[in-house]
Amino acid sequence: MSLRFGTAGLRGPVGDGPDCMNVPVVERTTAGLAAWLDANGHGGGTVVVGRDARTGSPEFFSAATEVLAAAGFRVVALPRPLPTPVTAYAVRTLGAVAGVQITASHNPAADNGYKVYVTGGAQLVSPADHEIEAAIDAVGDAVTRTPVTPSGGDLVERYLARVATLPRSPHRNVRIALTALHGVGGETAVAALRAAGFTDVHVVASQFAPDPAFPTVAFPNPEEPGATDALLALATDVGADVALALDPDADRCAVGVPAAGGWRMLRGDETGVLLGDHILAGARPGALVATTIVSSTLLGKVAAARGARFAQTLTGFKWLVRAGEGLVYAYEEAIGHCVDPDAVRDKDGIATAVVVADHVADLKARGRTLLDALDDLYAEFGVHLTDQVAIRVADLARIGRIMTSLRAAPPAELAGEAVRVTDLARAETRLRTDALVFEGATVRVVVRPSGTEPKLKCYLQAIAADGHHDSAAGTLAALHVWATGLAG
């Protein structure tokens, strides 16, 4: 079976055959994309192509640029391995008809991928993905290629100049520990922070240079246990104020903070509400913030209290950046943040790092920390704790059986609290998807199949309106036991 477009395009192991990432698959995919662009009136337009430093990326990059050039497009082939947000920025700022980034983001080292952006710089959505698949299927055996000269070096400088405008506070006294996790974000992140005035940056040297083997981590994802151990050790050693971990293509950013028991990484929902409140403090009235159906509900409450609008979308930034006019911030719980939608219509770990540094420096000048700011939000809106249980399966049919069983006999209560169920597969709204939402006064669980991995995912939330952290933690633990039990 051939690789098909998923949440963000193609993604799979590097190897031979139509079900893997290889040069023939990239050639045919690009020829299909070119045919689709032609059929939709974009023939001869500008297409931006970027890449990360994974195994196969140079060859796949050459294949994509050369097939597009042979098809008559003006190709901007970015000059070196760069973060995915740079490609997204270039597509938008150049008014390109499309963009391609060769990357597998935070997937295992054996994988690579092919991510597509459309006009405006957002990821493609249905039905475009299915139309492109059909165009790929119609590609003949011979695919023509024309050599392309790398270009677009000025776009990196323009991107850095844009990111440097994001801080609002005049303060820059913050010490930062940073890891690139062997990806392509290190050099760009340090340059962006320095351009914004944050010069006290310490990096994990063993993880700074791009390395497709990801030798110091079992899994190159800041969310995975152990992935940020070296970062937090560095943060402790240098007395940092904040720790920042980029994923390998630098479109996501995880945040570590000093706490009473030592350093810890914030959950994506914690960072999300902190940045949302920070950005809304400088936004115009009625600005829009957004998150997804699987994220915490706290941002919606913050937005209402701050005179802002709030939208909830399906999972994925292809939906978040289309949440509505006036969008100033969007996030998903998987440590993805869009902090400058006018420039980058996708998650952007580099820009996020700069905005986090700005927030930390502003708080530090007032003798406060990110955890203090989070406690303030909990005091105002109640403690909102979130967690995730992922059930990995070898047999994909097992996921369908679990979902069918839950639909046939949904729980009447969770953690001792009555819950109602909403089946989003039957929803008559734009949020229609294969997911079940169980919700009570202080509990919420969303169960859905993963869009990118053989997993069933359960997103948990517990609220303590009285501000008692321990109460919410106990409820969350009970939800965790229930979700884990779904594995049988």
C-alpha cells in the first residue's frame, strides 16, 4: 500500500517501495502536487521548498525542487536545512502558491516526511489532500527533473527580523537553557533570541548540531520521558530562569521551569494558557484565541474574562489557523503554539521561544515566575490539570473495537461524577470527527484514534473550582486509571 496524506502530508520510514519514503515516492508525490496546482489555476507560481537534516532529506529535497521546476514553477529552494516555520513564513510572505517541507518532525530517526502548505501558508486540508492523492495516482512512470539553484537566504534574515519584533516587555534579563534535540532549530533559535535581545543563552552542546541518528535520546520528542534530561541538568548547572526544548524541525517548543522539588517541564496546556493570557494582555479587544477539542478548556474561560473571543477546532494546526478572523494565538496540547499568525500560519517553536523569554523576563522584573502566573490563573478560574493516556496497538482493528464498545456502553460516571457523552462522529457541526467526549462538572475526557500513529489517545482534564491542587490531582489520577483500563 502506498503512503497516503495524513494529518500533515506524507510521513513514514525511509526505505524501498511505495509504502516508504524514497526518491521515487517523492518524485511522484511532487508531480501529483504540481498537476493539482496546475488544475487549480496556480501553474507557474512560486513554490517554496525547505528541508530538515534527517536521513534522505537532501535527496528528497532535490527531487521535490527539480520536479517542480520541470513542471514550470518558480522554485525557491531554501539554501540549507532550516526549521519548518521558516518555510511556512516564506510561503506566506512571498505569496507562494504552495510550500513543501521535507521533514518527519519528532518522529523516530528511521522516518522522514513531506509536509505541504498551500496559498496563505497554512497546511492543506480536505478535500485538497484527497485531490492530490488522486493526482499522484495518475502520474505516469517517467517524471522529469530540472536542476535548481538554492535561493532564499534573505528569507531567513527576514524571518528573524519578524520574530525580533514579538517581545512587548522592555526587560531582557533572563538566562535561558536551550536544546535543539539534534534537530535543525539550534542555530536559528539562538539567532532569533539574540535578535530579540536575549543574549544569555546556554545550549546543550551534545544535542545542538543536527544529527539524523538522534544519538542521545531514545525518541526525539520533548514530551517523551528522558528527552529533556540533559536540558534540565544544564538549566540547573547554569542557574537558568527558563529551559526551552525544540523538537527536531523546531515547529514545537516545550518549556521547563524551576519548581520547589527541582526543574520540571510544563505540560502543553500549562504553557498554552500562560502564553494565551500573556498575548491577550497586549491584544486589541475582541481578539481571537483558539485551541482544540482535546486541549484544556481553561483558555476559553480566560478569553471570556479578558474580553476576547475563543474558538475550538479539530486537532491539528491546519484547523487552528483557520479558526476565524482576528486570530492572535492558537495552541494544541502537544506543545505546539502559533504566537504570530499574521506571519506564520502554523506552529512555530522559534517564535514561541522568543515569546516565552519575553514573558519570563517581564515576570522576573516583578519578582515573579511562570509558576506564579499559573497559580494566579488557577486562583481566578480554578485549577485545571490535564494528562494523556496513549494506548499503542499492534492491530489497528483493536482501536475500532474499543471505540465501538464505548459507543455502545458509555460510562455514566467517571471519577465518581456523572458525565454526559457527545459523539463527535455524529455531530452536525464543523467539529465532526471520530471522537467521544465525556464531560461532567469538573471532569472531561476525550477519546480518539491518533491521526499519525497506531494509538488510541485519551485526553484527561480535572478541575478544582476551589483552587485546591490536590483535589484536582486526585480526580485526574482516577481518570488515568479508567483510561488505562481501556487497554483491557
